[in-house]
Amino acid sequence: MKLSENFRSEEFQCRCGCRAAQMQYKFISRLQRLRQAHGRPLIITSGFRCLPYNKAIHGAADSRHGYGDAADILVENAIDRYDILQHALMLGFTGIGIGANYVHLDIRETDAPLMWVYITG
């Protein structure tokens, strides 16, 4: 099912196979604006996560993915990472995580936006 001009519900389905994809309209709308500002497709590597799947992959206990207001986006180079981050900040994403090959974006309610780096070793 089409959620916006450039996104379909299938892109956000839980990766466990349960096919859950309960994304919030407000998040999809903001992600669509990011897609338009970026000018290139955004590849979703993780959208909605059901509780058992989130636990199985050791996701944060209160992961925004379970609320349908978060997604991880594939980034293949530093130029795209910078562009996505720049636009995400301008568009008001309030949770931003930076991984080696992805950017996590969410719209959590918070007094101050948060940004973090995923460290793997």
C-alpha cells in the first residue's frame, strides 16, 4: 500500500516476517519531505519492529521503531550521510543516530533533540 509519493508500507514491515508495519502518518510525512529535499531515493533498512523481533536483535528496550515513528536509512557514502543529516535537522527529526552505513531517524517527543553515534567493535 502506498503511504506517500515515494514510500510503500512494505518498506517498513517488521523484518521478522510478521508483516507488521504500523507507521505513524506524521513520521511518513516528514520522511517524504526528507526524500524530496535529498532528491534521491531513501532505502529503508529497518522500519517498524514488533516487540519480539526488537528484543531478538537487542534493540533498545523502548525503541522508537516499535512506535512506528522511526526508520533506519541506508547510507553508502559520506556525502549522502551529510546531506541526509543536514536535511533531517532542518526538518525537525528529534532522534538521530549515526551508524557506519545507516542513519536512524525518529520523531520522539523530547525537550531537546538527541543525536548519537552507534559504536561497533
